[in-house]
Amino acid sequence: MSVLELLKEAVACHTAGNLQKAEQIYLQVLDQEPDHPDAIHFMGVLAYNAGNYDAAIVYLKKAIELMPSNAGCFNNMGNVFQHQEQYWEAVKWYEMAVRISPGHKMAHNNIAVAYLNLGDLDKALAFVEKSLALDPEYAEAHNNQCEIFRAMGDNDRALAAVEKALSFYPDMVGAHWNRALIWLSKGNFQNGWPEYEWRWRRPTTQNRAFAHGTAWRGEDVKGKILFVYEEQGLGDTLQFIRYLPMLRNLGARVVFETGPSMTRLVAENRVYDRLLVGLKDVDTRPVDRFDFHVPLLSLPHILKTKIETIPNQIPYLTADPGLCRIWKNRLPKNETFKVGLVWAGRPLHKNDGNRSVPLSWFQPLGKIKGVSFYSLQKEKHEKWTDMDTSTFFEKDLGPEISDFADTAAIMDNLDLIISVDTSVAHLAGALGKPVWTLLPFAPDFRWLLDRHDSPWYPTMRLFRQPSPKVWAPVFEDVASALAQLVDKK
């Protein structure tokens, strides 16, 4: 085959997702023409697709040397850095692509994404609008515009943008996902939960395979074995485990799978018939001895949950009484108002930069008399732990916490929990403990919009940022509310 024919075949394989075959053919081309610019360029894109970013940079730099006027090379280099969350570096390469080709709609759109990730929403909106001016039917740009409007707190314009994206690309997974989040945020559960099922088409969602049993869609399960499994974060498990008793009320025998950090807590609360401990990348089911299987977060959809019908009887989880006594003896003996704090979530969480706060923001609360603070932060992340915990807390309990059973038992001995949007806030709500949750301006869908209570957790109070990344008013409100609460006590 000629070099041109080989290249066409390689691109076809690449487009079809057969990266291994495409790489073999690209290398054949480079055996014949070691400096073939297109083959080198596409090898860089392939390395990026495969997650081999160092190799991608090497190939793309070589392609740029050979084709300095090819805007696509610069745009793809930007993609490499964007995917590594090096957003300023990504912007630099995208801007070079735009200088070479001012009509490069993808580069403008990608700059918008980078600025969105950097939190500069005005610049993000300006660049996505440039992209749409170049191509008003560019569905990807309409979808990114939706995400920018959501970050700005303008969910009506976000919904209009995502509807526009879907009018041009009806099966666009990312757009359906964004529409689900908007509808759920607005309390439109009737449309939101069915749309939320599009998550299974997202490349980041791991689908599980089952040798036996069928996916449960709401069929009669009386006398049947129903396998329910976790699928997302720990907070999601704590929020939606409330549905398991409903399944048992339908007559199902519930087999529930949860991870090690949740096992002792769940075992204390018999909301299942059989408990399995799930391990990452390991199938711990001995055999598929069940009739149906269902992911935990599909239950609100199948059970047709509306805001008015949220199962919010609390507590739906309780702490082990024995552990509660053990932790009571570990806490200092004093008559102060005891407050547990959590200031950060997992750094790898996509929204961590918006939801977590530096510990120092809590310092003004320490001036309130009659209050002692206890750290429930299991892991201290250097990015957010910007002060010595021993100077603020009565006791840092994090190093002594082994799992959620411990955290629940500690909470039983505290008067109030104050947390950013993490699993600890969900645990406190599930236990029926007074909990104040600090939310970013554009929060997760479950917290809805423009309200300071949660229909999911009757004992929870929400404190919301008034604008993106502005925490000062939140902590002023928390300090004022805490002072009033302590005075009443």
C-alpha cells in the first residue's frame, strides 16, 4: 500500500477507536517516511487519546516543527495540557492556534473551557460566543455555554443553551447529562431522574457486567432477590441508601454491596438482607445469585421520587451504641458546645476547587465563647490545611477515625456538624444530627436552588456563596448563626 493509502486506513481505525491498529499503521507510514508530518501529528493525537501525555507532547512538538502553520497541531497540544489540568499552558497553545487560524472554532471553544476551569467565567463566555459566531450550529460550544451559564448560576439560560445543543446533536451524551443536572437542580424530578440515566453513556461511567439476573426497571420484586450496588461517591451512597427499606417493603430480598469504609456503619443498620463488601477492581460476588440488579442512584427514578415524596424520615442510619460510648470517653470532659468541622473533600474530585475551603476561614468561629471545635477531617490535604490544627481544635480526631462507623459515633457526642459539601455532611443528615453545609455558588444538583433547607435532610441548614468563589459572607453568616445558637443553649 502507498503511504497515502496507509494513512487513510490508519485514520479510519483511529476514528473507529481501534487505537492499537491505528498505531501499527501510523508506524508503518513512519518506517517509509520518518518525517511524515501528518503521521507524526496523528501519533501525537493517538498518544493523547491513550492517556500517554509525555509521548503526545513529543510527537506534537515534532509535528509543529514540520507544520508551523497547522493550527490543528497547536489546538491538539492545548488539549494535552487541558486534560492534565494545566489550564494556563493550554490557553497558550490554543491562542497560538487562533493566531494562525482566526476561524478555528474548536480552539475558541477550547479556550472557553480552559477559562471555565480557571473560574474566569466572563472570559469563558466571551470565547464560547466567538466559537458560536463562527458556527451557530456547533453543538459542543452550545453545551459548553450551558456549563458556563450553570457556573454563573443562570440555570434558565443554561437550559436554553443545552436545548440548542440537543437540537443540533440529539444524542449528545454530555448535553443530556447537563440537562439532567439542571432539571434536578430546579426540582424538576419528573424529567430529571429519567434524564439522569444518560450517565451510563458517559465515558467516565463504569458499567458493570452481570452473568445472570436482569436490570431492574420497576417490575414486581416480591419474593425476588435484588442486588443493589454503589456506583458513585461515598456521599451518594449515604444519601440514597435510604431507598433500601422501600425495596424490602416491596417484598424484595435485598443484597447490598458497599465499600470497606462503609461496611461497619451499614452492618449496624439492617437495611438489607445480605451485605457484600465491594473491593475496587475486584468482583467480590461469589456467584450471581439474584434475579435483578440495580445501581443505587437509579432508585429515585424507578420509584418515581418527587420532592414531595422524598423518603426523608430520619434518622435512617444510626451509630453503634458501643462505639458511641467509646468515643464519649475519648472526648475531653467539658460543658462547651461541641462542633465538628470538615473543610475539604477529596482533591481528585472534579469540583474540589469550588467546594473545599482553607481551614483558616474557620478561625473567626474560634472567637465565639463557649464553643469547642473537633476536626472530623480524616485526611489533611496540604492545599486546604493552611494552619496548625492543634492551635484551633480542642482535639483533632482525624488520625483516630478508621471508617464511617467511627465518624458516626463521634457525631453522636457532638452538638453540631459544620462541613463543606462532603460525605460527612450526608452522614450527619442521615443520622439526624444538626448539620450546617457550606455550598459553592453553583452547587451540586441535590442541594437545589435558592433555599437554605434540604428536603433530603430535615436537620440540615445550607449556607450558600452569594457569588462564585466568595466565601467571606458565608463565614460571616455561620459565625453569627453559631453565636446565636450558643447563646440560646
